Amino acid sequence: MIDLDVVNLSRFQFAATALYHFLFVPLTLGLSFMLAIMESVYVMTGRAIWKKMTMFWGTLFGINFALGVATGVVMEFQFGMNWSYYSHYVGDIFGAPLALEGLMAFFLEATFVGLFFFGWNRMSKISHLVVTWLVALGTNLSALWILIANGWMQNPVGAIFNPDTMRMEMTDFTAVILNPVAQAKFVHTVSAGYTTGAMFVMAISAWYLLRGRHIDLAKRSMAVAASFGLAGALSVVVLGDESGYLTTEHQKMKIAAMEAMWHTEPAPASFNLFAIPNQAERKNDFAIEIPYVMGLIGTRSLTTPMLGIDDLVRRAEQRIREGITADAALQRIRANPKDVEARLLFDKTWQDLGYALLVKRYQPDLSKATEEDIKRAAIDTIPTVAPLFWTFRIMVAIGIYLIAFFAIAFYLSSRGRLASCPRFLKVAVWSLPLPWIAIECGWFVAEYGRQPWVIEGVLPTYYAASGLTLVDLAVSLSIFLVLYTILLIVGVKVMLHAIKAGPKSDSPLPSTHPRADAVHAADAA
């Protein structure tokens, strides 16, 4: 058995690198489409200011893109380093979308990013516009595949456990791709990225307007960001509702913990606006409830009850018992692969095998598991409630604020009054960190709320870790934290320098290429 301290430190290392990495991903998603919109306006109107905007925001996009790639590469290697049994157990399934994500990021996406930066003087306006749109498409396709992989961990579909190879194997790649949890996570995540990109443009443009610099660029950039951000913020809330509904369907314990719902709520369930969860006694010491709301959000009906944590623990106990039966059948198959009766029994019960693995934390030999072992393992299916409860509410509160913020920005922009509202401009500058805070909270809820599973209902987290020592992990964690912190500081400084310097002049770069000279002449005309 793996030492739990090793497991916890492995979790912390992966969480730290993932949270660092996701500081850059949403901005890449959001800026890529805004660049495509700005360049489209330039191509349609021929106005140089839109080209200047595309090039300026493209520079910031490039800095952020480089940091995202640098911090993301390491994460894929951690599956083999920190989670080797996980890689062995589900590598046939998880590896496919992960490989496709790598192909998108390092071949399609990176290729077109290079053409975006170095093709201004060597391509026609239409050709370069196509490249910019392909950058946006490649960026989002890259996110799609990694979210398909993550969505499968939340809702493992299209796969079965093979008792002969002792591994999970894919049976339906289409089901993995069209996994409703993965699709909901994708649209919710990219919408959050669009909102982040819009806020980034809004805040920097507001800073320019407050200082009377680059007025034309800032006003037009804010106009684009206001409409794009409003659409993104509204999408985040709508698609977040869909994601919550699917969580109720596929991850009942997670949604119960997020709502601090210890006991089953009769229909229609109330929503805990404020609560003080008491994990030890499995109750809330204090709660302010809003009637009906949770029933509408979680079940989209007024007649369906919401299962509470206590009832879900009892369900887990039953599934653990079924899983122990599956393990007994599995041992018979391993002893005699031709045991037809054992295979039939295993086929009926293998879906609960993962629950039996929870017991191995207390009793490695499942045939000797006691009722006390089963009850302790069932209680382990409860994640720590208080952090989930409050993190989720921080995320929701910021989401509501961003809708209001972008609605006001859109109204002021449509009236041509953004530049004349210094109070709103100051609010825009100070609101810059909020999308990142909301996104990091969202990932915390998604991943921490899945515990104790690394794959929901299939593989416990403590069972998936590599057999590393605490010293191994302490050294690698220290290296990662130092390197990532240096990258973050350097990246922020480079980006701040580019922001303070502002957009460059529109004078064409020197070129000896005859086609480039002709293109510049046409642009000037």
C-alpha cells in the first residue's frame, strides 16, 4: 500500500502545477477569438487602427501562449511520474484524448501561432486572417481534447474492466468523445476563458484611458471586449447550470457536498445560501435556505428529491459489498480463466469493483473485510464539505458580478460613454483578477469534489499513486514550485513591459520579399 502522505503530496504537486498552468490557459482561449474578431474588422474595413489592435493584443497573446505551453508540458509527464498505476490502469482510454491534445497544441496550434506572428509581411490580408481564425480554432480544439480526458475521469463511459489484463479498456471511442459531462465542461470552460480575455482587454484599455494614452485603440478594444465579455459571462452561467445538472446526475456526492446537504431534501429541495458545515456531526450548525432553488437547479423539477450525504454513504456501503463480490469473482477468474460461472458473476458486478478498492486502505485482503471496514470506506466517499461549499459560492458570486459588470460596459459602450466614466474605468482595472479567481475556484470544486476518486467510482486516488518516497516528492515539488514561480514572475514582468510600452507604430517591417512589399503597398493604399 502507498503511504497516504505520499498520496497527499502527489496530489498537492499535481494541483499546484495545474493551477499555475491554468493561469494562462483561459487568457489564451479568450484572446485568440478576440484577435480573430479584430483582424476580421481590419480586413473588412481596411482601417489601420484595427491592424494595430490585432498586433498589440497579439503580442500579449504570444507571451501568454508561451507561458501556457511551458507550464503545460510538465503536467503530462506527471501522469507517469506521480500516478504510474493510474497510467497503467486507464492508459488505453485516457491516453487517446491526451495524445490528440498534444497534437493539436504542438502541431496545429503552434504552427499557426508562428504564422500569425511572422506572416504579416509575407501573406495577403485574407490569408493572414484565415491563419488567425485557425489559431483560435486550434486553441479551442486543444482545450476540447484535454477536457474530454478530464470529463471521462468525472464520468467514465465507453470502457469496461478486462479481468484478463486487469486494466480498464476502451469499448466506444464515440461515447468517450460525446460524454455529456465532457461536453458541458468544455463549453463552460471556454466560455470562462472568453470572459477572462474580455476582462483582460477591458482592464488594460481602461488603464490607457485613465492615463490618456492610445485613446483610439483603447476605446475600440473596450467596445469589442464589452460585447464579447457579456456574451461570455452569460454563457458561463447558463452552461454552468448545465454542468451542475449533470453533476447531480453523475456525481451525486459532489453536488451534496457542494450544497452541504447532509440529509435527503424532499422535493423541491432548498438551496443553502449560507451555512456553517459541521463535518464531524454531519450537519450544518447554521444555514440560510432559499426554498425550491436547489430542486430547480439540481433536478429541473419540483417533484424530484435531492439525495443527502447520509443516504449516499449508505448507497456506497451497498456498492462496496457488491464490489467485494466482484473481487471474489475476479480472484476465481485469475485462478481459473475458464471459470464461466465466475465470469458471469463478474460481468454483473464489475461496475462496483472500484468501491471495493476503497476498503483496501483498511484491509488489503477483501475476503477478510469486516462491516466496520466497509463503513469506514463508505465514509471516505464524503469529500471535505466546507472548502467545497464556500469555494463554489465564491465562484458563483464572481460570475454574477461579471454579468453585471459587462452589462454596464455594453450599455456605456453602445452610448459612446465608456471613456467619460472614470469611476467605471477604475472598477474595470481593479476587476482584472476576478475571472482568474473564479476559474481557479471552479477547478478546485471539480477536482477536490471528486475525492476520494481519481476516476469517479472506478479507481480511488490513493490506489493510483506511484511508489515514490516523500523525499522524491519533496525534491520534485520544490523544483516545480521554484521554476513555475520564476516563470510566472518573468512572464508577468514581460507582459507589464509590453503593456506599458503600448502598441508599436504601423510602419511595415523591412522586407526583401517582393510579395511582402506589394502587400504593404496595398495596405498603405
